Amino acid sequence: MPLLNFWRLYALIYDSLLKIIPYRQLIEKVVAELEIKSDLTIFDAGCGTGNVIKKIEEKYSGDFKIKIHAIDVETAMLNRAVGKIKKNHVRFWLCDLNEGLPFPNKTFHRIICVNALYALNNPDLAIQRFRRVLKNKGEIIIVNPCSKNLVAILKEHIFIILSKKNIISFLKFLIDLPLFVLLIVFNIIILFKAKKKIYHFLSEKILAEKMSKFGFKILKLEKVYGSTCVFLKAQKI
């Protein structure tokens, strides 16, 4: 399946991830760790369908004057993102992160890259480009797959539902099960590409080493999303 066709198809069901509790928790964590305040300029590198941006909008709802620039390579993803955002503080760019960044040096106070770095041709080069457009002492949050365990996220979702002892939540899970199966199918394709070294799953140690090598101080490093992803927060030094 050609790469762009893959992401175009994935865009059709991508927001089904929002039905998964660990995914929602991940988005909430990213937004909390951004520590948003007035007059920040934020870059969402590989914004997908705009779920992080939407959460920022919901949480702060105009209380802060911020600007967001969001890039994705797939039109179908961007169209969905544009449809979610109600305010004019976001500018969307149809752009391939593999081809460089259309921004001057030291443009952004914050950069977020959630489950996008792994799909780039050269993660090392991308990290260097992120550093170039980040202001001095600016911060970056990267979430990147580290595990090939596809069922871990679903197991965590089920555990949370069962711990609530809420029959309605469990019935919703059963209704949504076909969508979860489709998500697993897409992620099997991603896993296959990772095994072929087309995509880049990185351990905590390797990702931290790369960030340190290219001029970042690690502020936070942990596993998230059913322990299938690395969450890294770092500061430009």
C-alpha cells in the first residue's frame, strides 16, 4: 500500500482512537506538560487529525493568546483537523516533515511531535530541524512507539473500564469493538514497517541519547499508552 494511501485510509477511522481511554489520557498528558501560558508559539509536527490542538482549545478556551502552527503530510488528516478547530489561532500547513521545516530559526516556544517521528525517513535529521526552529530554552515533547505489543493498549483500556464497574461503559466497549479491530489492522501494518526498519520504534534509552546528542536537556522520560510509547520532554540548551 503506497504510504500516502495508507494515511489517507487511516484518516477515515483515526479519531476512533478517542474512544480508547489510554489514548485520551495520553493527549491530556501532552497538553498538561506543555505548560501553556499567554503569548506562546507552538509547533505541532505531524498533527494528524488535530486531537492535541483540539484538547488545547478545550482546556484553555481563549484564556491565553497563543499561536499554533500544525503540519501534516496527508490532506485527509488535515481536513479533519481543520474541521475541529473553531478559532483562528491555528495555521495548518500541508507539508512533508521529511523535506524540512518552512520556518525561520528560533520561531517556537514549544514543539510537540506525537506518534509522528517514527514514520519519518531520518529521525536524527528531524530532531536537528526541531532544534533549529525552537527558541533558546524552548521545550519539546515527543511521543514515539517503543513496543510491538499491539494488545497492551486495549488491555489497559479494558482494565480501566472494569475497574469502574460501569456496565454502560462495558457495553460501549462491545459496540466499539469492530472499530478497535480496524485500528489493530492499521497498527499491524505500522508494526510490519517497523520490523522492516521503515519505521523507527525507539527505546527510552535510544531516544534520550539522540536528544542529548543534538543539544537537548532531558526533563522527563517515561513510558505511556499501555507502555507502548516513550514520552520525552526536553529543553533546548
